[in-house]
Amino acid sequence: MLTRIYNNYKQFTEREDKQTNGVSAAYAKECINYEQDNITNLGCWNCTNCRNCSYCRYCTDCTDCTECIYCEDCKDCTYCTGCEDCKECRNCTWCNKGINCTYCTNCTNCTQCLDCTKCKTCIECKNCVDCSDCIDCKYCKYCKNCTYCKYCTNCEDREL
């Protein structure tokens, strides 16, 4: 898809063709391959090395993502919005329910997360709610009102 240089993000959001990718002038100067980086993307802003992404912002090395923001190395993400500093996510879905996710690393199969903070090495997460201070999570399912989590393993149907 076509990628154009815009003066600022506001000008990018006001473009006529919403499928056109955009980059800031500073980004274009720093990342000279911006056109090639966005050739398979739709409506993305300042994305690098992403493939088949749609309406993402500031993503890096993502594949098949939709509406992600500030993600890195994501795969198969869908409807992500409001995510911050996500890294190495895999197979995420419905990330818009996880609006307040921060510092996530190595997430796998996340679904319906909400208010997650300081997550690390998460695996097989599902239906998470109110998570905070998570570390070394594994095999999570049906989590609710998690707080001050550490060294979590084999989580299922219980509060951490």
C-alpha cells in the first residue's frame, strides 16, 4: 500500500484515503526504507518491518496485527488498542479489552486481558481481569482480580 509523509499525526488522521500508510518527516529521515516497510500494511503510522498489519501505530516487526499501538515482534494480534510497550506477543486476540496493559513481555495466547501491569513471560493467558505486578506467569486461565503476582505457575480458576 502507498506510504506518504505527513507533517504530524493529526494530518495523517485527516487524510482522505484511510488505507494509505503514513510516516512523520523525522521518521522518514531516520528510516529510509519506510515505503518498503509498509508495502503490505493498511493505514499504519510509523511502522517498521511489519507485514499485513492494519491501522497500527509505531509497531516494529509485527505480522498480521490489527489496530495495534507501540507493539514489537507481535504475531497474529487482533483489535489491539491502547497497548503500551508490548514486546514479543504471540497469538493475541481482543487486546482492546486490555487497554491498560504495560510492560508485557513474551506473552502467548492472551485473550480479554484488562488492567495488566508489569507482566513478564506470560504463557497461555485467558480471560484475565485486574492483573497487576505479574512475573513469570504460566498456563494462566480464567484469571480474576489478580494482584501482586510473582512466580505464577499452573494458574487456573483462581485469584493469584
